[in-house]
Amino acid sequence: MAALILLAVIIYPVFFNNSYVTFMLFLFFIWAIVASSWDLILGYAGVNNLGHVAFFVIGGYLSGILAKNLPIAAVWCPLLGGVITTVVVVIFIALPALRLPGIYIALYSLMFHLTIPSLLTQTRKWTGGSKGLREIPPLFENIEMIHYYYIALGLLLLTLFIIHKIIKSRTGQAFVALRDSADFARSLGINEYKEKIKVFAVSAFLASIAGGLYAHFIRSITPTTLGINTFLLTLTMVYLGGLGRFPGVLLGTALIVFADEYFRAMGMLRHLVLGALIIFTVLFFPKGLMQIFDRLDTVIGKMALKKAG
């Protein structure tokens, strides 16, 4: 099933010339990267990081600033911006925040998120202030929508591959052990501080590259991207899919991205509809949309046992 969906996504722009659907799929790819990397740190490592959308925005700004002011090809700017963002996140968030207990990490990272709009406004010479950074160069000359589509798809697949490898590795096992029983994990010799620094760095890097690609596609980025609406919708993507249930975040992202666009014509009422949809999902699938597949497996298993008996 997954292979058929992937095949359909790959061939869609070639056989169907619908720029609107292509654009929506591009947005899905971008936010799936952000949500997947957030799930890695929040769902698997159990680190209450609430500054993840800020990593996305910082990556977008840095990539745009580098492309506009340095004599380097724009196509390399998202990667370079991602590296710089990762260094900034590790120094100013991970190193100090991870010395704090529990909820204080969430408060510290949220404070970081809330200070970014003010910082962007005060550095208007570079960032454009409240109006945002505009006229960001495209990744390369004569680039078209289909090119951005496949670049974003490739980046999403690479992100999922990296996250899957991490989850299945000793590092991923360390993340889960620390999340479920920190004292027991430490007794096994797992360095909690070191492992959580790793997950902060990886998740920030992936989210910031997605931000860079998004900024070059839209050709602008503004502080409003850090608004409460974007923050809550992205966090909802993670929880709806199933926290720490790879790759359930893809289901949550698809539901939010496409439902939000479908109900856009309703104006502010779409938030009411989305809220009702989220409540329905939480009530019937409290462990996320991946629970649908759990129930299907249970039904199929019972049918197989009944047939065998």
C-alpha cells in the first residue's frame, strides 16, 4: 500500500498538470519534514521542546539572507543555513535547557520561540523587520514548480530514512530508554545529556533545511510564520499521527494540511471545524491515527485465527 502511494506521488506531476494540487503536495512534504523531526525529539526522546517551529523559521531566514548577501549558489543556502541553525540551537537552547528538569525545558524553548519575532524586528537591516525578508532568490535559474516538488519529496524521503535509521539504532534505543525510564537508562551507562544534545541537533537540522527550501519557494518569509496558528497546527500534526509512532506523523500532517486548505473558504469557522475534527480523532483514536492500523491488525488476526480454527 505504501509503495503504491509513493509511486502515485512520484508520477503525479508528470501525468497531471494541476498546479494547485502540486502546490498542496509540496506543502505537505515540507510540513511532514517539520512534524517528523519534531516527533523524533518529542515522541521518541521525550524532550519537551516547544521551539521547533522557530528552527524552521530561523532556517528559512538564514537561507534567504545568505542567498541575498553572499556570492554563493542559492541551492547551497538551505544546507548552510541548516548547519548554522543547528549550531545556534545547540548553543542557545540544548546546552542550557537540557540542564533543566521536566517542564522547564518546555518553558525555556517556548521562551526562545516567543523572542524570535522581536529579534527579527530589531534586526530589520538583515531580516526586513515586521514586513519580513522578501525577494529571496530561487534555488537556481529557471526553476519551476515541478522541480521544487521533487526536491521537497526527495528531502522528505531522506528525512524519513534518517529518522527510521536513528529509531532502529542504539541511539534511538537510548532515546526511548531515557523517555520511558531515565533512572534505569542512566544505570545502564547511557549519557542522558549527550544523547539529548544529539536529538536536538538532528531535529533542528532537518526542520531548518525544510524552512530554507520553503523560503526559496515562496520567495519570502515573515515573523507571522511564528504565530500561534502555525505552532498549534504543527504540534497537532505530531499528536494526531501518534506521538512516537513512526510514520504516523505523515497521517497527521496530511489531515491537517489538506483539511485546513479544504475548509479555508469558511474563513475563521474553519478553525471550529478543524477543532471538531481533532476532538473526534482524539476521542476515537486516543493514541493517534496509527491506532487505525493497530485495530485493523487485530481484526485481521482474529479472522485468521477463526479461519484456522
